[in-house]
Amino acid sequence: MPPLQQHIKKYISINEEELSAVLNFFHPLQLKKKQNLLTEGKICRANYFVMKGCLRLFFINDKGVEQTIQFAIENWWIADYTSFEKQEPATFYIQAVEKSEVLALPFINQEEMLQKFPQMERYFRLMHLRANAASQFRIRSLYSLSGEERYHQFNERYPEFVQRIPQYLLASFLGFTPEYLSEIRSKKFS
Amino acid sequence: MPPLQQHIKKYISINEEELSAVLNFFHPLQLKKKQNLLTEGKICRANYFVMKGCLRLFFINDKGVEQTIQFAIENWWIADYTSFEKQEPATFYIQAVEKSEVLALPFINQEEMLQKFPQMERYFRLMHLRANAASQFRIRSLYSLSGEERYHQFNERYPEFVQRIPQYLLASFLGFTPEYLSEIRSKKFS
């Protein structure tokens, strides 16, 4: 069974017929490495489910430097949720870190789907609840941990990310330079 | 109409009879100033809607200092969402900043309510979506703004909070000392 169907069935009760009707509201997209799904100033028209590959959410800071704040690999959702909810211009970019396949759920499709299949409200409630829980944990780390501690925590919680994300993006996400990341890593193995 | 009923009707379609049945799943609680609703290590049994007053979510850092990461005033929800979702020990505290009245929705009541009134899934989906959107914005600020810039941003977005929250808690939330907060404020008026 394809990943999204599996994922939905993990969280809610839904029969095969309904599930296949739900899937009709999604569009598959193929992304090349470094292809942008969203750029700042455009409206985030869809919520994206990653079937294969890895995406990141970032913004460009005052110094013109890209700052990654979120990654999404298989079975994760990603969007600029302020832009998506209000259908107003985005303040973030979304880009493929590697060659990726996603399922896009456009905002208008979502609204129609939720009217026809209200049981999907529960699925998305649980997705947002988990993201909300993860953010509380994340904000706590930003307040209380040093860069090095954040690296070790991320390594423990998400070893599958650390393996596949380019060093310079991981360093940006953790809030320090790639040189500092090499330093931490070499310390670990010395 | 009481605040929670108003709030629910703002987001979903629900008739008076259903609404009053939904309200039966909540328990009202009166909190004294500085009373704890949740302490670290206990299970966060409920999700809390603030009817009157102000609550805060905080943790105690390595140095034994309380670090506030979230405030909730009237019409906001607050919980340790990892603890609430998994019904496992909390890593945060929740405390009343001032004398407060909240409506508690215990986890088991929530599950029963959502079975009987599945339209409430939508309401909570929208609450978590908004919290999720706010967290993306918040994490961005933590990466890109100085303490002083965060103060000004918070002041613009949430003037009603800045008026009523004690200085030392606001400073903790913004990630600096009360002395630095006084400095920023006096700069503004000089």
C-alpha cells in the first residue's frame, strides 16, 4: 500500500473506498534536488506529504543567509502554515534537499475533501497536535541547550535525518557554522 | 454567551443542543495566583481553555531557573501536548500567572466527546493548526532576532500580554534578564 494510505490508516478508521476517494484530492509532484516548492511572497497553496526524499523549510535572514528551521522526510507533512491557513503570501521557502516525490493537497481540495470525508479532520488534528507537541520540545531546546547539546539531541531523536542531510544544512538548522559541526563530530570520534 | 461556546461557534457549525452537550465534558477550575495546574513528572491529564486570567508553561533549566516558553490568556488553550497526547509524564509546568478560571478537558473526556460529536475534530484541528503556524513564526524569531527585536515584535503582536505579564516573566520568556528588559523599555521612552 502506498505510504499516504498506510499513514492515514495508522491514525483513523476509514474504508478502502473512502480512502481511494480521499486520495483523488491529492496531486503527485516530482521534485529535482534543490527545486523550490514555495518561495517567499507566494501563497502556500498546498500542504505537502513526503512520499520519498527530503524537503526543508527555510527563510532568508537579514544577512542574506538561508536559515533552515524544519526538515521533512518520508511520512512527514510540510507547509508554511500561516500562509496555507490564511492563503496569504508566505514568509518561508520550501525546497527539495534531494530528489523527492510529494503528494500536494491544495487548500481548496482540502476544504472539499473535509466536507465529504469529515473523518479526515481527525487525521489532520492528530498531525497538527504532534507538530505542536514537537514545537514545544523544540522551543525548549532552543532556550536551554548549547549548539553542541542540540546536535547530540537531534542525533539521538532523528538518526535517520543526520545520515542523509548535507552538513551545511544540518549546521544551519542547529544554528551554527559547518566548521563547528565538523569540530563536534571529530570530538566524538577522537 | 460564555467564552468557550463563543469560541467554538466562531470556528465550526454546531447547534445549541450539541454545544451544551459538548460543554458537559469540561470541568471548571478556579486557580489562585501562582497555583500549579501541572508539575514536571505528573501526567498532563487535560487540555485547558482559559476563560479568565493568564497561565504560563515553563520548565526548570539546568541552573534551577524557571524558563517560561508560553503564555495563555482568555480564549487560548494550553497543555504539555506531548504529555497530553501520550498520557505520559510531563516535562513542563503549567502555572497561573494571576487569579484565573479555566475549563479543563480531560483526555478521556476528549476522546468520548470526539466520538459523540465528531464535528469537534475540526475545532481542535484548527486550534492545533494555529498553534503550529505560530510556532513556525516563533522558531524563526528565536533564530533571527536579537532579544531587543523579540521584545518589540512581541509588543506589536501581543500588546495585551505585555500590559499584564510581570516584568520578570516577560524577560524570561524573551530569553533575557529583567534588568535588560528595563533597559530596553527606558530606551524606548527616552
